[in-house]
Amino acid sequence: MKPRLSLFLGRAAALAVATSFVTTTIATPVLAAEPALADTARQIVIVGLAADEKENAEFLGEVQRAVEEHVNAEGKRDYQLKDPNPILNAGGEAQDRQNIATAKGFLDAGQASMQAEDFEDAVDQLGSAVNLLETSYGVLEDRSVYQSALLLLGEARRRRGDKAGALQAFRRAATIKTDAEGLSDAGRALFAQAAKELESSPAGAVQVNTEPPYAEVYVDGKFRGLSPRLVAGLAEGSHIVSVNKVGFARTSKRVDVSSTKMAHEELKLEPARRALLLDELKPKLAAEIDAAKGDVPVGGAAVEELGKLFRTETALIVRLEGPETQKSLGLYLFHTETKRLVSKVEIAEVDWSFKNKAAVDAAVKRVFDVNWTEALGGEVAEEPDDDGGSVTSEWWFWTLIGAAVAGGTVAAILLTQDDASPPPYDHDGSGAVVFQF
């Protein structure tokens, strides 16, 4: 009987297939199991009020990471970070999204050809899928689609008798850490050969420059720092460079890396189509933060418009000022529908000479220490503090003066994070290819 091949492009890790054939699964890897999302989790967007400087971009990246990693008392994530880029460039990524949709169609056609044992046509269809996915890699949300396409292409080339072509596809799959456990025995052997050759391959480098600078640089989906950035230690061969900067269109490019000559990529970023809307809101947001006072501080029209722009009920405004190594930090958590400033944290000085990750974590934890029922006007019982006063009388507001988080014994546990630490909004997804023989 002819082999049957089914492709699953969702995130499900377990696949149940009732069949009389032997079934194996190719599952794309997940770097780490992240905490589950709480049922009451709120979508949140982060907006930075800061000069376009490298240190500020690094600081904002740490805030984003801390928000993404924050969990409630039950160990579940209580905020779901919303990526602003697709919204700011709505319509501008239409071609990329069409490429991805077309690529999935080629995948379906490639599967049908594999099932019919028309490996010549399968190679054509799957090769077209891979090319389109590489072209629009920076916009691809589920990277497992690309991993699966490479594995299928390698298997199709092998079945056609093109060993060199199969090795090339498997090498790309190995470069991006794809799990090939579910390939056929012959396919696994060829994949292992490609992975071994990759390990012993000479290394090269690529210099990535962008205009404007301080864009996030990714190579094969892995965060490598901010531009301008020299990325070294790359195996010879093909790699995908992607760059991402809020307010600009995401872009990606395939780069050939050699051990004998450093590659250079000069990328000019195009403004996102709706970036001006956010730019116009920022000074208004700053003014509304300064004016939000009293027992029930509220913002204004800019806070409400921010919620409508990103279609999110909460927003965290991050204000950064000061020189390279000493930053003043303000975190302002708004409920955009009611415009209420439900929590704020202000730190006069944060030592940023060593990327003070612990100070950022502490500040984000404090700003999220919110009773949302009370914050939105619900009735809750007051809990007296040791002085007989009300803990909830100051529920919405904490002000931290000085660099207490960074000083004294706390400094001994502060962690330094280098440029290779990934931002939070980098999510690869997981999928599977099921081969039935």
C-alpha cells in the first residue's frame, strides 16, 4: 500500500491517529515549557516613553521580558503580552501573510504528491513552500511550519534519489534545532549525517547594520542583540537574518555565511503604516501621567485611544530618562477602558552599568501587585496594617526613591544579562509531521 503522509501545523503535542500503519511523529522542539496562562489573564501592551538610545532599548527589552515571565500566586501568567508590530503595520505585511498562506498551500500539495509517490512534484511544491517561508520569516508566527517544510523537503528529495539535496534541507533543519525523530530510518540517518557535518563546519560571521539603529537582530529565529551587531560563530552556509523595531516594518533576509569572508547586511527599515498614530499619542500619554493624581487617578483620551489602537484593556507605560548608566524609571499601569491609573512605580535611579535585571524584575512585580476588583471600583474588605491603618488605602501606588533595589546585599544577587538574552516576544510554537508507512 502507498505511504500516507499527514501534516499537522498546530501547537498540539500529542497526536492520536487510528490506522493500521506504523505511525511515527516529527515534533518540533520547544525550548522550555512556559507557565500556563491564567483564565483571568489580561492582554497588555507596553509603550516606551524614552529617547531612541541603545541603553533605553535594552531596558525596555528587560521590562518586556519581566512582564512575559510574571506569574500570579498560582504560578500562572496573569498578563498576555501583545506584540504591537502587526497592528502598527496593519496592511503593510499583506504580501508576507499571503506568502505564508501560499506556502501552506504548497505544503498541502507536497503532501498529496508524497502520498501519490510523485516525488518530483513533491520536491517542487515543498521547495516553493520553503522559499516563501524564508522570504517572510520575520512575520511567521509559528516557526514550526518552516521546520516541518524542511523535513518534508529533505524526505522528498531523498525519496527522489537526490541525496545532496536532502542533506542540504536537513542541514538547514539542523541549523534551527529541529527534532527529526519521526523521519524514516533512512531519513534519520541522513539527517544525522547532515547534523554531524554541521557541527564540524567552519564558522563565519555576519555584521548586521540597520537604519535606524537599535533594532532587535535575530539569526535563524534566535535573538542576537541590538543593531549594529556582529554575529559570529555561525556555521558556513545559509542563514536567515530578521530585524524588528517597534514602529517599523519587520524584515528578514537570507544570508550566505562563509568562513573566509565576513558577510555584511545593511538594512533600511521602513516606517510602519500606523506608527504615526503611536508617535502622536506618546507626548499626550506623558502629560496624562503627570496629571493623574488624587485618590482615584485617571488618564485621559490618550489612554483610551491607546487601548483602542492595540485592542487591549491594559497598558504599561514605561518612562525612562537619564544618562547611559543611571536611569530613572517610571512604570504606569492603566486600565484603558476606564482610563484608571491602577498602579505605578517610580525609581529615581537604577544603575544600568551592568543591566540591572533584578531591579527591573522587582519593579514589574511591584506594579502588578494589584487587586483588580478594588482597582476598578469593586467592594473589598480592608485589611489593617500593623499601625492600624488600611493597607488598601494606598493600593494603587508605590513610589520607590533611590537605588535601594540595586544597593546593599541585594547587589550580590543581581544578574547581568548579555545581548544574547532573548526578548519575551520571541514564540516559536510547536507542531508535528506524522508519517504513516
